[in-house]
Amino acid sequence: MPVKLSAPTAEALLPVKGVQLGFAQAHIRKPNRKDVLVITVPEGSSVSGVFTLNRFCAAPVTVCKAHLQHNKGIRALLVNTGCANAGTGQQGLDDARASCIGVAQALNISPEQVLPFSTGVILETLPMERLLAGIAPAVANLQENNWLNAAEAIMTTDIVAKGTSRTLMIDDKQITITGISKGSGMIHPNMATMLGYIATDAAISQAALDSIIQHAVNKSFNCITVDGDTSTNDSLILMATGQAGNAAINEQSADFATLRDALTDVATELAQAIVRDGEGATKFMTIQVEAGKDVEECRKVAYAIAHSPLIKTAFFASDPNLGRILAAIGYAGIDDLDVNTMQLYLGDVLVAEKGGRAASYVEEQGAAVMKESDILVRVVLNRGQADATVWTCDFSYDYVKINADYRS
């Protein structure tokens, strides 16, 4: 089961003025499951996106980028699960574009106003007859309160649906933010095998929205890792309908930081939910690196710890074999690191200092911390003022089982 994570209720995911969501069971890969999602936003909405940095990016990622650059005003999103439409060459691009045409015809908009997304198995082509047939029923049940159904419709190996909402006041107007995400495995920064959709009814300029999504992703989805694999399909979309009635926010507005931080909080909760639902996860680990020369070296250390299979399996076993963490710090790539001046903490317990085991540390302390489901690993480099935080999970027997059986 996920680590301290349960699915949201339908009532907890608040409608966002102007956003409608509809789903269908199109049998893309498996029968009797929600696997097609259509999201619509009104004319005049601002939409921004960030995508995987994997050079083998999926066809829908390529089409999404092109449609956002067309600047015709995005009006709809189409998501399918079960097939990633990645590694599919020209056929994949043709299919992604055809799916946009199908949505455009159903909504009487331009195909360039549609963003397509796919998630699932790589190197398989979309079952276009089933996907196109799923568009009409998805459009037929478009509703503002369909967020939980939408969260369920984008799941693959996820155990629970992921979503959250916030409200805040700007210009005496209530602003609503709701977001959903999916992801469980093939998770690594530069996005992850994840899809994320966050919407707000705030009025905000396109430039400000573009700035916010970059800030939010660097504080959230680019700080998670489950297994070190960067997927081909990662996408995060931020939508602002402008229907809350507030004065339009730009980067110079007094309320810009307030809205940015609220949207970042939503992104962070969604990102952490992906790690808590990591395939087979039993532990949620926060890797906090402090007092580095710069953020880059702090992240190097954090990712070295978070990616290590030896460390992740030790955490699964609740085994305080903490020399593995010291080894990861040592090979993280800081050539001039003085190991005699740094400290390693497990929770509040000082484990290592002065180049070795802390004199005060006894293994029973480490074992007690390792039994917890939420664990803090804290590294103090004592080289400067920079810091970085990464969230990850352990490797269990189930991780191997899930990924060995993924296509069956």
C-alpha cells in the first residue's frame, strides 16, 4: 500500500470555474477501466506546460510542444492510459495528431487547440479505433466536478488516485486551485513518468503563468525520484481560466508570489504523492542536504543517496547499514569534499562526523528511526549556504514484481 497516502474524496477536489472534465472506458489496454480523459477550458484561458527531457520523447509530447507554440489558445486536453505512443515513429505522430482532430471535431475547435497525452507501454502504437471511439462519451459527460474521475482515468500502475485542492483570497475574490497527477514507477527528475494537470480560476498573464510553472516544477516534480529512470512521456500542464474575477496578475503584481506559492504547494503535494505511491514503496524518505557551496552539489549528493539500490533496499529492510549512505556521498561527484568536516544524521540522530562513526551513535538508535514509514536523511556538508531536498522511496520485493509483470 502507499506510504501514508489515500485517495482523495470527490468532495475534496474542488471545481475550478471554467474547467470541465469527462472520462470514458475505451478499453485501450484493459477492459472496464477509465482510460480516456478530456479536459476543456474556456476561450481566453492561459495554458503552460513543461515536458520530459528524454531525447526519445513520445509523439504526444512533440505534438503538445508544437501546439503550445502555435499560440492559438489551448481549449482542450486529451489523455489516454494503457499505451504511451512512444517509440512509434511517424505513425505515432500521425496518431497523436489524429486524436487531436477527433477532439477538435467533437468540440468544434481547431486541432491546434488540443493537447494530447499518453501514458503506458512504450514501443506500441495507439489502438486508434478504440481511442477515437472514447472521445464522444468523454465529451458527453464533461462536468466541473469530475476531478476524482479524471484522477482515476489517468492511472497506470498507481495504487491510488492523486489529487488536491487549495483556496485563497486575492482582490477579495476566492481563488481555487485543483490538481491531479499520476505516476508510480519510472520516476526521476527532469520530470518523471508522470502526468500532472493543475488548474486555477485566477486571472493571470501568460508570461506570469510560464514563470510560475518553471518555479513550481523545480520545487516539486524535479525533486522526486523513485528508480532513477526518466520517462518518455512526462508532462505537467498548468491552466488558468481567469474566471475568478480578480484583476489579472503579472510578474510585477503584489499577489504574484502568493499565487505562485499556492500553485507550488499543490505541485509539491502531487509530486510527493507520486513517491508515496512508488511501485512497492513502504518508506517515504526525505533527503536533505545542507551547507553546500551551491545547489548543484547539494543535489548531486541528494540524488546519489536517493538513487542507490543498496540504500533503498536497506531502508526496505529497516537495516541501519548507514555506511552505504557515506559511500554514496563520497561518489556523488564533489571532488574537493572534506569528509572530516561533514555530518550525517538519520532523523535527529547524529550517525557520522569527523570522517567516521559518531562517538555518540549506537545502532539501536538507527534501527528505531529505520522502522518509521517517513524518514529524514540529513547531510550537512559545511561548505557554504546552499541546500537542496529530494524525496524518494525504498525498493521492496513488490517493485521487482510490478515491473516484471507490467505488460501482462
